[in-house]
Amino acid sequence: MGISQAKALRRAPKGLSSEGVPPCVSPMSSNIMVQLRLPSGNLLFSGVFPEDAPLSAIEEADLGAVHDKRYSKLRVVSVAGQALPTDGPGEWVVHPNTDADAGQNAAEMAAGSKAELETCKQMCITEGFGGFAVWRGTAYFRDALASDLSVRAAPTKESTLHLHYSGRELELRRSLVERASEHSDGGVLELGVLRVARKVDMTLAEVAQIDVPVPEVRDLRVTVAAEDSSLDCLAQMFPSLQKLEIVFPQHTKAGAPASFWDPIQHLASLERLHLANHHSFTHHGCFGNEVFSSLLRWGERDCKLKAFAMTGAMQLSMKAYKKFVDDNAVLSPDLEEFSVHHWFAQPPQVDDEVIQKITRRYPRLRLLEVGSCCHSATDEGFRYLGANDEGVRAGLELERLFLVCTTNVQGQGWLDPDSVKQHLPKLKKLAVGGGRCFCSCGGRGCGSHAHVFEKLRTECGIAISHSATHW
């Protein structure tokens, strides 16, 4: 969709031009000569931009061999020697019945009330998101800049798009317009830029072909193929990784032996690890106990994982799972995120004892995702998320909880509103797969505990997501 089509989608809110863009942008823009220069004084680029060019057009300019866009992006930090604001007031624009970059969710948060909406706005500013779309009481945040989201906006029923034009973005646009009007006869505008590491998305084969290490990369998503034999190149080429996601399509390496996973331990700065298998049938390739076996061999390390996820097709033994939770030295005592689940009901992957061990050892979790719980987990597994004789309070920081196939979980006690307010005070989203006792369809065999979810919504303001409701 072109920019003219996007502009036609909405009426301009107060403070904006009739085209629906910040007032600093002229609808009849002219071009301006721009130079991009590093703090060292090195000139990276010299070329022409429109005076109303969005930040992304400048920061994503093709600079050829002097700047490898695979590993880092540019950030404009000054205009003609004057520093751009790093924070400060921006401008909000709201577009009803509109979305942009649908499905590209950087984060989610409840947005069903005015208070929650204000919290969403604050998170958007803090995390540097360009905006968020609110759909059915949940905010879905977008990574792209507001100006880019505005161009890609499309009509979407029931969705409201909130765009945040940062102070930096607004000030750059104002500077470009002012420069164009002051120097209509020519002249060059110098922009100071920094290189900022970006999230890299590559295949493992592509990583293996890199000539020299790239220490500035901190965040990597790498896809493994069936013919790949080793993960050694990850630490060799990206020694400073802090966040790593390894993706396994069907029929690749999810079932590899423990030795295949061992090289991950050489990433000394790694804080967040996600092993992402497909969510299809286990015979298409599944995780076994080998991942846990490898992690148990890592031993003590200065930098422990703050987030651990192993998702997709898996067949774990409860014995190996419990040993990992009990004995591993790789997960931080202040672990924030634990996610081990497969969307299939069978085979079950956790029982009451596993859940208890996880919540007891890691009481500062903000995210907990486990399953399948099919006929293997009951409310007893969540004893440390409610009142218990041991006085363990493991749910005080928990914000999001996802349970797969909760056939024997009814939410008795620990999901009562009074218990949630006391023991799960920060819980914002509960997602459950299966559990027909929570189903509100009114059909035979459904709904014996549908009131549990209804009370959580009305009395605690928790966003409930319930799928496969008749299981």
C-alpha cells in the first residue's frame, strides 16, 4: 500500500496535518543533501533525502561495503552538531479500525482499561516501540518506527492503532524541514550517527561462512538444516551473544545427541536461550533428554541464563526433567522466563512435581509456560502460586502464565480472586489450552469451573486466552 492510500485511511487527530503525519512535515517536500558521519569523523554516506524522510529511510540507507546492514543499523544522534533528544515528550496518534505490521508482535500486554492503556503507552516509550495495536483488550506492540507504521497502516475491524512519534523522530524531521527552508539554494546537512547492533536472522550455514568474528552482534536467530553438523561456529563468529534463538524445522536436528548442543556453553555472555522446534508431530523430529543432559554439563558460569525456552515437539522423561530443574547450574536463581512446552496433548511433558520444583526453585519468574499437562498435572502442582504450609511465595513477580492441555486442572484455591490478588498480584495474562471445565459454551460436559475464568476477568482484570476449549 502506498503512502497516499495509508493517509486516506484516517482523519487527522488534533495536532497533525490533514495527511495524518506530524505537523513538522511539509506535504510538499523538497530534497536536501545529507552526510552521515561517525563520531570518529569518518564519512559513511553522502546523498539526497526528502526533507520529510522518516528516520528509517536515513538509518537504513544502503552504504555499501562501509557498513554491513546484516549486523548493525545506524542511529542518528545529532543534526549539524546539535544532539537529538534521547528521551523527552513525543506525540501520540490514534487511528481507530486500523493496524500496521499485523502479526509482527514484539510484545503483548493487557489493554482493557484506561489504566492498562496508560501502562501500555509507558512500555511503548520505555522499550522504544513505534506503537501498538489494541485488539479485543490486548495490546500488540510493533518494533517499527511510527512513521513507517503510518505508511503501512491498513483498515482492520476492531483494532485501534496507537502510534508514538518519539522526540528524536520529531526533532529530526523539524531539523530537516528547517534546513530545507533556510538553505533552499543548496548546502549540506551533516547528521551524526552511531552503529547499533541489530537482531540478526541467518541460517547456520550462513554463519559458518562468515570470514571474521562479529563481536558487536548481541541478538541472533539462527535456523538449522538437516545437513548441519555442529554449532561451533556460533561462539566463533558471534562471541558476544546475549540472546540466542535456534530454530528447527521439521526433520532436522531437534533429536541430536547432547554433544551437538555442548558448543552453546562457549557463549560466555549468553543470558537468553530459546530452542524453537516445530509444533508438529513428534515423528517429524523432537527434542529428547539430550538438551537437558548437555545443559547439566555446563557447570558453573559467571553469566547465567535469565530466560530459558525449549518449545515445540518433544518427548521428555519426567525423571530427566526433574533432575535438570534440581541440579542445573546454568539457570539464574533470579530466572525471569521459563518456557518448556509442546502444543500437542500427548505425550504429557510435566506433572505436579515438575511444576512444584520449577516454581519453588525460581520464585521470581515473570513468565511460566509448561505443557502438555494432559492427565498429569492438577491444582496441586501450583501450590507455590497460592497459600501453602511452607510459606513459599513463588508468584509475586509472575505476569504471564501459559498451560497446555489442562485436563485435570480446575483452578481451585490458587485461582480464586482473593488468592490471586495476594499471591499473584502482577498476573496480567493467563492462557490455557484444553480444560473443558473452563469452557463457557454451555454444552454437555463443559463449564463446571467456567466461573473461575469469569471472576479472574471481572475481579482481577486478567486477560484470559482459552483455546481447544472442549478438551
